[in-house]
Amino acid sequence: MKASEIREKTQVELEKELNDLKSELFKLRFQLATNQLENPMKLRDVKKSIARIKTIMRENELKGKVK
């Protein structure tokens, strides 16, 4: 997901997306531990998406632009 797409979302949508990504990361880590993970790059992508969302949420907070 690109940063421009994330910026268009509301605060509630961002929080929901963040929770979804965190649960997906948990599942991927579990698969990694049990040697069932097919695509290890998926871990990296999910972590980066979480970081993007948190960054944009913080930007919105600092701007006072909480929707």
C-alpha cells in the first residue's frame, strides 16, 4: 500500500488497517517459527506497511488533522 493511498483514509480506517496488519504479522511470525512460511518477504512488506500507517497517523496527529 502506498503512502498516498494511506493518507486518503480516515483515522478510524487507519486504526482498523493497523490492527489487521498486526494480526497478519502475528500469523506470519507463527508460520515462520513452524517452518510453514512460503514467502519470507511477506514479513518485510507487512512490517513496512505497519510503519507507514503509524508514520502517517503521527503526521495527522501533529497537524491536528485527526478525522
